[in-house]
Amino acid sequence: MQDITKNNFDFIRVLLAFIVFVGHLGALSASEKLSFLKHSPVEVAVFSFFIVSGFLIARSYERSSSLKSYAKKRFNRIVPAYLLVVFLCATLLSLVSTLPISEYFGNTQVYKYLFWNSIFLNFKAPWLPGVFGNQAVNGALWTLKIEMCFYIAVPLMFLLFGKNNKYRTISLIVLYFLSLIYLNYFEMNGKAALSRQLPGSLCYFIGGMLLYFHFDKFIQYKNILFIIAIVTVWIDLIFEIKLFSPIMISIIVMYIAYSFKFLNNFGKYGDFTYGIYIFHFPIIRVFATLGLFSNYNPYIMSVVCMFVVIGVGIASWHLYEKRFL
């Protein structure tokens, strides 16, 4: 049977982060020549991050010696770098604000931004005074509060059905369909942004959990499951309803994770995906604010922006994140 530790999750996370970056580049650059990038499947990439989390966090909790050990590992992976990007945005973006430095730091919105974003409630204060036309500074951070909720939810789920409870699978399936009801209800009522919040996004996380708990069966039948998943997602797209697609996308993601062995060592140079994800949004906005996409060749600037984002992600991992792990 395949070793669960031999996987392509590092490759998948980099790929998903790149998809999100490309989609946001098309949306935030304000360049007509880059508008085609808006078609990048950002939503699928974000949900796929949740799927990977469901698989890995369930495994992390099950292997942790105690709740304290689990909580410490999860906290150290997410919170330090998250607080870093919040602090750096609040301070360094004063340089691109339309307000003078003294007036910027004298504005209470800066401190509201620091407070609300530091406790993951980004929607309470998403903007900084005079920065990016008072629009959202870092629209990618909304997923982190959901990720933190998932971290809290896993121990509660295990408490609900026990680590080896025979009702575990049926409990997760019930939660899966309850999540789908919420997701589809708000999508059908034109409230897509609300549908992606909890508990709507929980179905993707549970998809990852279910595949972890039934890993051996998944590996045994992964090829036929992959074909079924592709067909089912296509059918769901035709009828514009998410019924089985979350679990089927989970199967597709896990198929990629446990196929293509040549990608197993993709993360040997470091896990810098998180840094890329949390820093890319404000970096793209700085490029747009400085007129780099409009005053210069937008394709060249896109490549430059990409390398800046990658460089910041690598630096964040090696100089900061890794120290907490």
C-alpha cells in the first residue's frame, strides 16, 4: 500500500497559490491586456486549499500526542506569519498612502485595521486610510479565519465521534450535506460571498477528512474514482449546483497528491507557499498603485510582480516562518 507521507502536497500548494495569484493579478492590475487572467479558477483553488487542509489537519490531530501539541503546531504554522503581514501592511503601506505620514499614523483606521485583522476579523476593517483608494488591502486573508475555525473544529469533531468511532463516517457525511445546503442556498440567492463562509466551505474540508480516514480504499480505487470525479464535476457545472462536486474535487486533488511520483520532492527547498499566498494581494496592489502595469509593458510587469511575490514568500519562510516550526 502506498506510503501516506510520499505525496505531492507541496507541489499542489504552489500550484494553487499560483492560480490565486494569476486571478488576482487580472482583477487588481486594472490592465485590459491582463483582464483574461480573471478567468483563472481562483475559487476552485481556494476550496482546494481547504481540501488539503482537511486531509493534513485530520492526520496532524490524530498523530498529535495531546491537544496542546496539536494546538501549538497549528498556531505556529499560521499565526506568526499572518500577524507579520498585517503589521507590515499597516506600516509599510503608509509609503503609498495619499495621506502624509503623520496624518496617516494619526488616523484611527490604522489601529482599527491592526486590531481587527490581528484577530482574523478582516471584514471589520479591511482598508487603510488613503491606501489603494480605501479598498481592501489584502483580500486573500478572509480564508485564514476559516482555516483557524477548521483547526478548532477538528478536535470538536473527534470529540463528537471519537477517534475510532464507527459513526465517524456517517457523522462527516451528515455535516457535509448540511454544509452543502447552506452553500447552495446562498449561491442560489445571489449571495456567493456569504456562501463561501462557514459553514458553506466546510464541505470541502470534510472532503479532505473523509479521504484521509479512507485512505487505503482511496488508493486502491483511485483511478476509477478519478474518472468518476471528472464526470461528476462536469455534470454539476452544467446544472450549476454544488451537490457532489466538493467531494469529487477532493478526489481529484488527492489523486494528484498521490500520483506523479516525480513531484514528491517539490518542497525540498522550503514551504514558502503560505508566504506567497498572504503577501501577493498587497504586492499586486502596490504595483497597480504605482502605475507599473499601466505605464510599462503589463506582461513584463506581471513577470516582475510574480518574481517579487515569490522572493517575498521565500524570504518569509527562511527568515521568519521556519523559526517557529
